[in-house]
Amino acid sequence: MTDSPFPLEATAAEAQAAIADEFSFFGDWSERYQYLIDLGRKLPPFPDAWKTEAHRLHGCQSMVWIVPEGNADRLVFHAVSDSAIVSGLIYLALRVYSGRPAAEILATEPEYVASIGLARHLSPTRSNGLAAMLSFIRDTARSQPQ
């Protein structure tokens, strides 16, 4: 598999706090959407060979592929989308959850979604896609032998 830049912060809670802090700098949602797009551009390269039906995340209107690796001690997620805003949503989810133990993933509710206002400002299809991605991450953590 490929290298991952995540985690950026020591804990998932610290990652969520950092995300909330960063988004607090922006006065309106057009700026926040632009920041999301910029974050999506920071995702590490995703091999074309992984863009298969087996890795496709269903429940998203956009095309999203996600590949987990690791075990209960450390789960890393690689993901990409064909949508700029969805790529930013992927970046945020990976920042909170990727590179962490399964137990920490399961113990961490995605509070950043509400704290930065995503719940109110995403279209229903993007909200469904984000929920599908977060469910996939949690289900992967839940399925790890302890």
C-alpha cells in the first residue's frame, strides 16, 4: 500500500478540535467550501488500480473509492473522489480517523461534522455520502479482531 500522511494530530479528539479551529477562521460558507476543496487537493495519490468496484463506496452520488489497511492496532484508510468538495470531506474524515487504533475510531463520534456546520450546509446527497463513508470507517474498525 502507499504511505499516508495521517494522522496529523496525536489523537482523534485533537484532530477534531484542530478542524473546528481552522473552520472558525472563515466567515461564510463560500470560504469554507473553498477550504474544503483546497484540503481535498492535499489527499495523497490514489493508485488507479484501486479504483475498482470492490473499493467503491456506495451511498455517494459522486464516485468514491476507499481502501482500508492495517489491523486493530492501527487502521489506515486511503480514499479519493471525483468531486472536489467530496475530496475535502474525505480529507477531514481521514484526518480524524486514519492511522488510529480501532478502539479509538469506535470511541470517536464525528463531532466535527456538527461543530463546523457541515450538517446544515451539505446537500442531502453529500450528507448521505459522508454518512456512508463514516459508517464504512467505523464498520471496518468494528470488524477487526481484538
